[in-house]
Amino acid sequence: MELDEAFGSVGEFGRSQKRLTAFLALLQVYVACQSMLIVLVGAVPEYHIDQGEIPTSTEELARHVRFADNFTSIATEWYLIRHEAYKVNLASSLYFSGLLIGNIIFGPLSDKLGRKPVYMSGSLTNLTFAVGIAVYALLGYYIREWRFLAFVSNSPGVFFFLLSFMLPESPRWLYSQQNTAEAEDVLQYLACGNGKERLTIKLKPCAGTVKKNDSASGVLNLVKHPVLRWRTIILMYIWYVCSLVYYGLTFNAGELGGNLYLNVALYGLIEVPAFPLCMFFIEKSWSGRRKTTTFFLIFAGFTCMFTMFLPENSGLFFSPTLLALCGKLTVSAAFNIVYIYTSELYPTVVRNAGLGVCSMTCRFGGVLAPFVPSMKSLHPSVPFMVFGISGVSAGFLTLLLPETLNKPIAESIEDLQSPVYQMLKNKKVNQLEENTYNFKKRLSGEKSSIFSKVLSW
């Protein structure tokens, strides 16, 4: 049988797949705690300097600074304040630099060694990541000693590492590598987990030879062809801005007034409605991918800029914190859409290369994001001005991209420039031709003649 037919026999989403999905969803909670670790571990509590002059060295800070005793952090232990505060942001930036390196190394390895060895056996939802941020805030609320908090947040990694050995390899990847027998074994394993123990699976031999993933050639095509070059430049900036604003606003939760742990939890939970919200709008003909992404990015930018004009005690419904949360909601929705939109904008032959380049650019935004909140030392409104200008500019640049809703996805680069593809891409033209045919059948005589002339014109 064919591979898709085998999946139908095994069970498209049975108990086995649900268990694997639950495991990967829990992993996303762990990843969220890792990404947000520095927000609480590097938080700076209220402190007082008990002398008139500002200390200029770490030793003087240790003698004259008194921190509040409500929690500990690396800032309180090593006095990472004033001129030493950049080290906290640097620690977070190094984490995202590690993600960038992992993106470069493990992405291609997943095509060569398989999904399981490099731990890429499925897509994890951003929704679970948002819940993970709230879980981390709850841990920080009850664990005020930073070393113990870091231990509790990191220790589940051992659990996930050990359980990862129980994950099966991707049957599609095995089949694409002509490892038909191993793919049959995995499918049989899934069938048993779905309660179909007597099922016998025999796949047809994979047609053709194994094609090596030439990522260098794919990236070269993105630069060589003008239509792909401009799309890639625009998408790289959009991905960079989404990451910069998303993580920048998240890290800024530690800089806001009020309860630190409540702020972090709210910055995570505010993302929960983002996923169903963006899924609703991108499927509507009057909004689609392009307009929805543009609206969310521009709205996120303006909400960040409006915070500069609001006083601290401006009330609950017009407070800077509420506007920042609205910005986090909309940029999260835009981030979700960008994954879908980007994959539809690239032809099949260069889609992996395009997504890889955009994903790497996204990591640069994460690297710079921790330093933006610290720019409030120049002026309290500077961080939000950076987020605002970035979001608005990325939103307007999105308008330069074509709409992809209900349009055929190009298979090759030549399809993007093919007149036939361009005609099929314009659904409105096809709809007009269909309406013209129906109207012509209903109208008769002179009315039909006049109508035909008008439509022809």
C-alpha cells in the first residue's frame, strides 16, 4: 500500500499519536521555562544605596547596596546593577545565540540523520509555550531562591531526555530514505498503540532515488531570482521584528511596576487567545494572510508607542501595562501567522531553505531583545519606541507581499513567473469568468448582448 493509505489504516490520530503529542506539548512547557529563566533568575529587586556618591566598582556596590529580601537572583548575589546590569542581558542574549547555532546545525541534521536523533519529531504549538511562561511565573512565586528555581526549571530536561528514547522515528522520513522495512515497523507500532494489533502493513517500494538536501543551492536560489530575493528580504525583516518585539515585551515584564510574578504570568497567558484569533482571520476572504499580519503588526506597534503618552497612574483600562499586554497579544498572533504565510510564499523546491533563512533571522531578534528593555536608562519610553517603530514598519512592508489565501502554491521557481500560474493565482478573475458564464445563460436577447460587451470591455 501507499504511505498515506498505510497511515489511514494505522489511524491518523489515534491513542499513539495523542500520547506523542502530549509528550511534545509538555516539552514545550519546559522550553518556555528555559526561555524565560533569566526574567526571574536575573530580576533586580528594590535596592537602596546608603551613601551619597554612586559606587563605581563591584566592591563598593557590595558594601553600600541593600537589596529587598523578598527574593534572590544573580543580580543580588553578584550586584549586577548600574554599570554591571548588562551582564544579565548578556546571559539571556547568549541563550538565544545558542538557539541560533542550534538552528543552523540541527535543522540540516534532521534531514540527514532523521527527526528523532536531533529531537525534531513534531511541531509544537505556541499555545503550550504561552502556558509554560505562566507555569514558570508560578514556580518563581513559590521558589524565591534563584539557584533552587533554576534547578527546578532545568531538571525536567533529564526526564524529557530519557523519554525521548521511546519516541519512534518519523515513518515519512524513513520512507523517503527508502528504509521501507523500518517505516513498516514504526507504523505497526503505532497501529498496536491504537488497538489494531492484527494489522499487517506492507508498503510499496519508494519510487526514485534518495535526494540529498542541498541547502546551499536552495539559499543561492533565494538570492539569484529577483522575485524570491525581495520576498526573502521582506520576510527576514518581518521574522526579525516578530522575535524582537515578542521577546522584548516578554522580558520587559520584569521591568514593569507591580507584582513581578503576576506580570510574567500575564505576559504568557495573554497569548492564549492569539492562536484561535489569528486562525479565524486568516481564513476569511476579506482579511486573508497579508492583511491580518499587517493589522496585527501595526496594532502591536501603535500600542507600544501609545504607552509613552500615558502616565503611570492612568487607571486600569488605559495603563501602559494593559497596552503592552495588547501589543504582546497581537505580535504573538502575527508570529503564528508568519509561519504559515512564509511556507505558502515559497515554492516547494526552496521552501526549506526559505524557512531556514527566516528562522535564523528570527534568532537575531531574540539575541537583541534582552538589551532593549535596558534602554529605559536613556529614557523610559525608548524601549516602547523601538518596539513600536519596528512593528509598524514590518506591518507596512507586509503589504508588499502577495496574498496566498485560496491560491495555488508554486511547485517550482518558474511557476512564480508563469502566466498560467499568475492567472490561476488570481481567484477573482476565475470567479468573474464563472459569474459571467452563469449570467449569460440567464440573460437573453439584447440584454445578453449588451452585458457581454460590457464584460468584454
